[in-house]
Amino acid sequence: MEQRTARLTILIDPRKKRIFEEICAAQDLRSSQVVRKLIKQYIIEHAGNRPLPDWLTAQPGKSNSDAEAGKPEI
């Protein structure tokens, strides 16, 4: 599990930012939640042969012990 947070500053077209924030709000999500999810997906999809920590690849709502024991996701 992630222990700390770090700030990431990005520059984005104001029109895209407004639309993005509107969509996030409509889904009752904060924009930072969506950005973190996008970054996680990008890392997993583009890691190649790089080993990734279990906390990064674990399924939400599924404990690591369940994943290791091969228990099916409910």
C-alpha cells in the first residue's frame, strides 16, 4: 500500500481541465483520484519486464492474501 504522497504539477489546456473536472464531478470523483488511477494503469500497461510491487498490481477490494491463495474475486 502507498505510504506517502508526492505532488505532481501538470500543465493542461484550460478547456480540457474544465471538461475533465465536470466529468469527474458527475461521477462523484475528485480529479486527483482519476489521475492516480490513470497513472497506475499506465505504469502497469507499459512496465514491460520491470517487476512491479504487489501493492501496485493488487485488485481493489481483494487482499493480497486472497490473491496469493488463488481465491476467486467475489
